[in-house]
Amino acid sequence: MFVELHAQSAFSFLEGADLPEAFAAAAARLCMPAMALVDRDGVYGAPRFTRAALAAGVKPIVGSELTLADGSRLPLLAEDREGYQNLCRLITRMKLGAAKGAAAATLDDLAPYAAGLVCLTGGARGPLARRLCGDDVEGARGVLERLVAIFGRSSCYVEVQRHLEREQERVLQGLVTLARAARVPLVATSQPLHARPEGRLLADVFTCIREKTDLDHAGRLLAVNGERRVRSEGEMARLFHDLPDALANTGELALRLGFTLKDLGYRFPEFPLPPGETPLEYLRELVARGVRARYGTGPLAARARRQVAHELDVIGRLDLAGYFLIVWDVVEYCRAHDILVQGRGSAANSAVCYALGITAVDPVGMELLFERFLSEARGEWPDIDLDLPSGERREAVIQHVYQRYGRLGAGMTANVITYRGRSAAREVGKALGLPRDMQDRLARLVSTWGYRDADDLLTKHLAEAGCDTRNPRIRHFAALWMRIQDLPRHLGQHSGGMVIAAGRLDDVVPLEPATMPGRVVVQWDKDDCAALGIIKIDLLGLGMMAVLQDSLTLVGETGGSVDLGHLPADDAAVYRSLQQADTIGVFQVESRAQMATLPRIHPERFYDLVVQVAIIRPGPIVGEMVHPYIRRRRGREPVTYPHPSLEPILKRTLGVPLFQEQLLRMAMVAAGFTATEAEELRRAFGFKRSERLMADVETKLRAGMARQGIHGAAAEAIVHAITAFALYGFPECVVGETRVIDADTGCWVTIEDVVNGRVRLGSTLACDADMKIRKRRVLKATSSGRRMVYRVRTALGREIMATAEHPLLTMDGWRPLAALKGGGLATN
């Protein structure tokens, strides 16, 4: 039996050329029972590999290839939890003990962390092979003896590889001789950088990017052939027919390596409690105190007590009391240090959060749904985001968390920066040696291509950059540009997500220094952390919070006071301003799109504002939900539902799905999605949208609806509504013949020509908030279909045709076009 024990994915940044999922799929395709992902100096791809491998019926093995001080690399595999913890601690020590990007370990550094780890001696860049390549046999023997002394003879394996290279064969014979003499077992690996042979081309591109050269000048830096791929058991048996023990040992070692990420041992910190109290009891006391302060003996007090009792019951059953106490503790620190803090998102649906002062919106009075925030069916931790004033005050809170839980007990979540669009075009073009001006033209075009229809859009538009698609180099560009999409480029840090652990966080995941001083970042992003049950707290910086804090200070200096939790929700003057779109400088509703729809939606109560903010999102717009909702709200269209089973879900929004939670419930009711499948759908709505992921979700949706007997137009409407939330464009509200200035050329172009691709528009001119003309980048131009439009003619003879909600600047502020009257003053 053969098991690949040294696969390296694209998380070996600028070396591996396939995602972890591709390696898991390759192992399943080749009937390999297990595989080890051993990326360089980290376990960045381990969560994704683990999920994909388990789903494919392949046992995932976790390891890492560590860079040594002499430049060689040593693969280490985790046998058990102790070994994994030692691996994470060792990587953390390497990373935090060196400048960013310069981490390395000595053999002496390895010794304290050897327990539970199995050492392979590595491939061509391993410490043995490098010395043998330089004819330093004694040096190689000395290193092997040292490794055996550190890890033990049963946990040290001499690694042999055959990639059909003559020099490699000479080194292999030397490795075999050393192993036999030292009585150390052999293991055969292929050390694949890509799952299939064609991945070599992209691996060569990464080599060029890494070495700052191009394919014409890379020479021997490039791979000799395409043999760094996943090989089958039969192929490896033929290659190592003279070393059958090297193959057999891979299977035996794979059986021995029992650790998986299911055995992380992560624990959330325990909140310090008063003597004799449990977390839930203490939380009940705090909440009861908060309910008395928030509701007193008013008309909502009884309902509020019933609601918090229900919520505390759920929190108790899910054992989440400690989490709420820790978030409350952060909020209390903010209050004690005069830092404005506000819970955002679905946490506003919780009466417990309101009573604790985490949020300032009364969910009982607003009749908000707690299950949108926390539900036993979701099977995951709640997500409480805290908005803080951006700048020094937010940083003070982040540093407080580090001080509270220790530098090794807390860390920022990672943000994996991937190759997309322009960056991919520039890097691939540079590696292929394309002329600089062509690289620039290709990069400028990419933002209009997108990459949703790979087989059509890219090849169709290459000619726009002056490219001859018959040229082999251009054809390679097209293929490689597509392959590099979404592959990791480097690791960044999340804008505010922090994870904390009981004890040492680096027992769970390696830590490394962030670019910003005083911070460390874990090697996994927020989705990986969530999938593994690692708790995240978002401490987000918001400029408007800084403005609010300064405003509250000014109010206090004049003798007034403001309680954000008791602002009246029915102030008529506020609603009049909103209905007139007089919202310049009003957070959340000051954009042109918001101002255009405010007079049409005509908000009259708080829930109308909830809808107003939610409706101006790419998902509802492209899902064609905005205009049906407005027509139904104005009584111009009857309220209908795609299917009768969806009425309870959509009744409050007049049959039109506007909220993500509605889409999830629609999938569960109409397609029979389980809670787990609904969670996958929710993640597909995330920041890094993937058409491939949504295509999988759509397949499940259609199959599920077919089983429920939903077909035809109803099924299409449901699929369109759900998928539009993940794959979307941006709207425009002027007619096609409207002309705008191309800021790069100074020429007039029509919107219709831009939409139809006859003209490329990279940037145009627009007013900023100070009424100054600025150059602005055009993100996208899409058709909104046939709409009724108005023609407006000014006194100077200028004309504009646009939809009724198109905003124009008047002496009374921005007003929708339909509200203008003859003789009025507007910008010309």
C-alpha cells in the first residue's frame, strides 16, 4: 500500500500549485486511503484539507515542512495531539522569534518539541539530500544521527524520491546506503506540488514570481519535468520496485499517524466568577439587573422577562454562558475607559445582549427574532461583532484582550489574500514575459471581464487588449490566469476578528507576527476557525463610531445627555427627513442608491428602516427584489409567494426575500436543507464569493426542491433569489444613451456602449462629498432592463433621461428626479 506523506498545496506560498481540496480529490480518485499535507512552515491549509479529505473518504494527516537555519527543510508529521501541539508551538517559536518571512529553526530548537512527532528527512531540499548532492557524506551521516537522537529511531524515516532525474538517482542511492547503515526505515514520496501533471505550468509561474524573473530567464530554477504530481500506488510500485519496503512503510506509518483536527482540544477561556457561582447563574444575575434597568416596570417588562428566560434557557443548553460573560467583560472595559462600543448584526436580536448592554436596540419592543442570532439547530457559536471607534481607542481594546488572555492566548484571525483579477493578470503576464504595456492593458481589462464564464469571457475580450489569441504565449496567459484564480498569495490579518483560548492558543494553531506591531495572527481564517469550533470575537473599527463618541461628548459639555438605548423610534421629524431623502451625512442611508429609494419606500416606522438598509444591497438588487417590494409596498402589485410553503417566511417582507436568514429558511423549507447544509449556504454568502461553491449549492437546491415536488417557475424563482445573494453585480439608473466622460481619454462614451462591451470604461468623473469633481473607478456597468424614465430639460438646454428615483442636487439638497417641479433649481 502506498500513501503520499509529503503533499504540498498552494498554502506553501509561491510553490504549491493546487488547493488542498484538489489533493484530497486526487487521493480519493487514486483510491489512496490517506494523505499528508505538509505545507511550508505552517498548517495554513490543514482545515480545508481535513474537511475535503473526510468528505472524500480519505484520512487526513497533518504536518509541516520546517525551514532550518542552513536553508534546508525538514518535514514533520503529527502522530497524536501532543505531537500536534508541539508542532504548533515550534512553528510559533520560529515565527515570533524572527523577522516576518525569515523564520528558521536549528536542530537544537527541535529537541524540546520532538514528542509525538515523526520526522522525514525531506526531498531534494532536505538536510540529507543537500549534503549528499555536495558529496558531503559525513555531514549527511551526522545530521541523520542527530535526527535519530532527537526523534528516536522509530520516529525518523529517510525519505526517497524519484522524479526521473539523473542526479536525483545518485543522491537516492546515497540515502539508501545511509539508512541501511543507521538501521533507519525508508519511506517513498513524490512530494507533489500539484494534483495533476498540467499543474507544472502554474508551479513554474510561481517559481518566476518567487525568484522575480520570467520563464525566458528562469533556466534551471524551473522544474525539470511534470513529475511533482500525485502518483498512484501502481506507478509508485513500478518506480520503487527495488525498494518495496519504502512503499510498504508509507502505509504502516499512515496507520500509526492517528491525529486529526477533530482532536484539537480547543477550550474557550473560563470567566472568573464569584465564589460558589456557575457561569449561567452569574449571567442570570447580570441579565436580571439589566432587564430592571432597561425596562423597569413599563409595559414591556413582563414580555422582556419571558424573552430573556427563553434565551437563557437556550444559552444554558448550549453551554454558552461563559462566552456571553467574556463579551460583556470587553464591553465593560470599554465603558470603564470611556470608549463607545456597540454590538452589531444579529446580536441585536437578543434580549440578553440588550440587557447586558452589548447592544442598544430593544429586540422586545422591535419584535426581533432571537433565532436569527442563536439557534440550537445551527450547531455553532453565536457571532457578536462589536463596533468601536476606529484608531487608538479600538487598538486599546485589542491590546486589553491580549493583556487579559496573554500574548500566546489570543490572536487575530488571518485573512488569506488570493490571486484574483488584476493581481493575477499582472503576475501571470510578468512571468510569461509579456511586454509591460500589454500587462497593463490586460490588467485594466480584467475588472470588466470578471471570471464567471471562464470559457467565454476571457478569450472573447483578449482581443480588446491587442492580443493575438493565436499566439501560444497568449493562450498560456488565458489558461494560467484562470488556474491561478483564488489560489493563496499571502497571509494577511482580519480587520478585527480575534480568537482566544483557555491556556495557550498556540497549542491549537501556530501564531505569527502581524504586520502591525503588538499583534499576532493565527494561521487560519475566520471560516476555518468557525468550522473547527474556535471562538472569534470581532472588534471592528468604525469611523462613524468615533464621530458619535465625539458628538456625545459635545452634548455632555453643553449639559445634555443621550442614551442610545432609549432614542425614540417614532420621531416624526426624522421620518420626514428620510422620506424626503434629506440624508446627506446620515450613516447607512446617505448613498445615492439609498437616497433614490427612500422617497419610494417612504419609511414610517423602525422596521421600514431595517428594510431600507437591507434592500440596497447587491443581492436584492440583482435578485430583482427591490422593485417588486416597492410596488407591493405602494399597493401597485399584489403580494404573492413563489410557493405556498414560503408564506410564513416572507409575509413580513411582502413575499419578497430581503434578508439572508429568509434565504436560509427558504432553502430548508423548499429544498429540505438540513441545518448543516443551510450553514454551508450561509458561508457561501460570505465575503469571498465563489461561483464554483454556489454552483454546488444550486445543484443541491434543485435536487431538494424536486424531492419536495417544486418545479418550473417556482423553482427558478427560488434558485434565482438565493444565488443572487452570492453572485452579483452593481446597478445603474440612467438610460443607455446617457453619455459620461472617460477620465482616461477625455472622450464621451455612452452607457449603452459600456454595458454591451463596445467601449471599455475604466474610470469616469463624479462629484465627491465636497462637490468637487474627482476621478472615480468604474466597478461595473449592467443593464437594469426596461424601465419607465423621465426626461428633464434645464434652462440652459441640457437634458438627462433617468428613472424616477435618480437623485439630483437641488437648493434643498439631493432630491429624486420625480420630485422636481418646473422652475426648480438643480445642478446643471
